[in-house]
Amino acid sequence: MFVFLSQYWPRVAVTDDNIYFLLLEHAPNSSVDDLTIFFVCLRSAKKGSQKTKQGETKKKQVTRRRPLMSKPVDDVYLTWCYERPSYDVEEAVGMLKKFQELDFTHPKQYVYINVFLDMALQKKKKVDPFASTVLLPYRFTDETNKVLVFTENEQEAEIARENGAAVVGGVELIKWILEDEIQVDFYVAVPAIMPKLIPLRNKLRRKYPSTKRNSMGHDIPKMLQLFREGLEYTVEDERVIKTRIARLDMPTEQIVANLKTVIHDICTFKPSTYGPFVQKLVIRSSTSEGLLLNLDGLLPQVEKVEEEENPEDDEEKPIQESVST
């Protein structure tokens, strides 16, 4: 029987049905007891080989290179031998400007940031991926977004047109939007018309007007300024935000101000009681490498309100207890 198996072994898949059928078909003289004994031995041998392989993998220790404590002296060095350096934001912006001069690249290139977030909450809950629009203190582009305003009030419609709305209208716009005849970047609305816009919820999705995104309200000029001139960013890959914040030829103070504005807006999407939201922050230009930033001074400070103990209250407590008894 073992000589027979050596002839057909390359075609045998290690499953109960395949081995049994192959042996019964090509070895009719073998008894069922012999086949059963062989099958049991085969399974035990397979389990033994798996255990030995697992033991060998456990014995092999992966050698990891530990980063050295000292900083590199030369400009050229092995990066895996040292910890990745981090810089203050002003120093990093100055380095990006110097890289541009040394590389003779375009001076008006954009500055980008990559923000890595800690989306975990208590237990197994997480912060849902979000999108937001923030108005930067210093604009770095002349481009403006197209904004549609939903309103049925003539005075509000006139205010919207005066403040740069691309499209203004009421319920009559729903059909055109569903048929893709009207396409804009953002949609804002007044509260009175919201019940009539429900057919657009699935069409617009995250661009559907809501108070959470500041796209629904009575202050039409403020909403138009936010969505026409604001910067939109979204969470990618469940925990990363990649967005541009400035141009490299802008003063360092303005680049830093724009960066802090974006970071403070991001931190509003997670309560501070769960720890810092931003884990890592990298800044770069269009043609440079990424520089890791120190988070000290960039994240919003959590104000801790400590209750001051009043000694007079402590003295009054036992008195009140004695009277109540």
C-alpha cells in the first residue's frame, strides 16, 4: 500500500474525501481498516509537522535595530540608525523655504500638512470619519467655490446674490439638481425650507445642508463667506487628513497661523477628555520631503477647572450633620 501511495502522492490533496476516494479507487485490495489506520497516521504526522514549524518560528528572534541616542553629525547618514528628528513649526517652515532656494524650484508652491489622528473613543467606539470647512486667517489662492443658496424669501435671495451666491432658488431647483443640470461645490439653506429638501438627502449626502457643518442658518453672508473662501478637508483612510494650508512665499507667521487654525478646527471633532486627537503632524511643500513637527504649542490647551476647597464649608458640614441627627 505504501508503494502505491508513493506513485500517486503528488496528486493527493490532504482532505478526508480526496485521500479516501483515491485509495479506494486505485487500491481495491486494501481493506477499510488499513485505510483508516493510514489516514489516522497521516493526520497525526501532519499535525506534528505543523507544531515543529510553529516551534521553529518562535525560536527565531527578529533582530530589530534600536535607534541611537546621539544625533547625526553629517548630512548623509543611515536613517534607520537614528530617531526621526522633529522640529518646531517656525523652524520647519524656514527649512522648507531654504530647500526651495537650494533646489531652484517654484517659489509659489503650496505647503501641505499630513495629520495622523487617534480616532479611538471609550471601549470599541471610534470617531466617524468627517469632513469640515474652515475659514483661514490668510488666504493663499484667488479661487472661490460655487455655492448654491436655498431660500424662498425674496429679501434673503437678494442678500445671497449680493454676497456672491452662484445659484439662488427654492424648491424648483430640486429637479435640476437630481438630473445633474446644476452642479456646485457647496449647498447652504435657511431653516424654513429644510423640510422641502428631503428628496436631496441621498443625492447630496455629506454636502446636504446641516447645522453641524454650518451650512444651515439665517446668517447668509457668513455662510457664503465660509464656503466660498474656506478650505475643505476630509479624513482619508479612517485616520489621516491631507490638505494644503498656504503658499511657500507667504510670511512664516501667516503659514503658522493657517496651520494652527486647521489643527484647532480638527480637534473640535473629539472631546478632549479622551486624550489628544492629533498623534503626528508632518509638513512639506510640493517638492520637498516631509518634516515631523513638535506638537507642543500647536494643540489647543485644555483648561482644567479645579474646585477650590473652602475651609469654612468643611467646618459647617459636621455642624449640619449633628443638627440633622
